[in-house]
Amino acid sequence: MWTDQEIQARVQATVEWLQERVFAAKANGLVVGISGGVDSAVVAGLCKRAFPERSLGVIMPAQSNPEDKDDAQLIARTYGLRVIEVDLGTVHTQIMSQVENGIEEAGIEALGLRICQGNLKARLRMASLYSVANALDYLVVGTDNAPESYTGYFTKYGDGGVDLLPISSLTKTEVRVWARALGLPEKIASRVPTAGLWPGQTDETEMGLTYDRIDRYLLGEKVPDDVRERIETLHQQSEHKRHLPPSLELPRLERLD
């Protein structure tokens, strides 16, 4: 296990990295979406330490559990972080309604509406964060941890659409340790992980894996064969999420005069 000194040293190194990235981009500060979960809570704390007066949290409910908003506000109060709220419920409903009606009128069977509406939430949140960031000349900071990055448990051009990823090398266990080191309440540090994509949704149920087992795999520890195969399959299937889209390079034609 890590000592308090080791944890604080890593936290400080991450804070300095965020500062360096903002200075290199000639930006003014940092914005992060706060969901109420431990990952966004840790990132919010890092942003606040990096830019005490130029960091902002954005709460973005979309037919969400009211507890998520309460926890997000608790996180902001703990750090003394400024927050704004952008309610995406109405626009999410309007877009999904038009999508569903259009598909039905076209006579096409919709096979993935639940995933569709969940990913739309993530993409609306991304667009909202970039709108805030553009208005303030801030950078958007993502909240994906190592298990999520490795398995591709994020929405392409949704929560995967960010400028910086400060905790993508941390296991979920490490994220929880950092949360306590940053002074977050135990309620937040030990919160059940959920992206809030639909009622009752949890990350581990959707992945079919526990974060603990993914952590152990990433640390090189032995895990059951079926767990290893599931993790490696998810990693392979999500490879496209970790790269820019492939582009076709055609040979240039000589100009005809």
C-alpha cells in the first residue's frame, strides 16, 4: 500500500501536469463535468488545486437520479469549487423523440435504443462542456480511469471527447485512495460507480466485470480465465475509441494543364 507522502507526491505531480498543459495551450483554466461519482470528484479536486480561481465544475442532469446532483454539489462544497448547472433533460428528450419517430416512419427496426439514448446523454454533456470551455477559453478535463480507458468503457465523442486525461493511469482502487487524500467524504469515495445513463444503471453490471478484477488484471495479477478473456475482448473491440478515425489516403493525381 502507498504511504500518504507517496500519494500526495503523485497528486502534486498531476496538478503540475495540468498547469503545464494549460500554459502550453495558452488557455485560461479548466472545466470538468461533475457527476457525483468518485472519478469526477477526484478530477475536480485536481483542477481546483491546479487553478484555484480558474477552475469550474459543470453539473449536467438529464433525467438523472436527484442524488447524483446532491453528491455533485457536495463535492463542489468540499473543495470550494465554483459550479454551474446545465440541465440537459429537455433537449435529450426532444432529440430522442425525433430520432425514434424518424426511424419508425422510415420503417426501420431500432435495435439499440437504450444504448443510443445513453450515449446521447454522454455526447450532449461533451458538447455542453466544450461550449462552456470555449466561452471561457478553458480546457476540458476528462474523468476516465485506467480500467475504463483499457476496456473502452466510455462513449466515443462523449465522455471520451476531452482535452486532458489526468487519471487514466489510475486503477479504481487508486482513485478511491486519492479521493480520501483529497479530503472527500467517504460517501463519495466509496460510491457505487454509475454513468447515470438510465435508471438503475451501474458500470460493473454493464461491463460484466468488477473494477477490482480489472484493477488486478492491469497490475499483472492472476485473474480467472473468463475474466481475462472478457477484459481482453473489450480492449480489442474498443481499440477504435483510442485512436483518431482512419482516413483514406488516395494517391494524388498529376494536374492536367
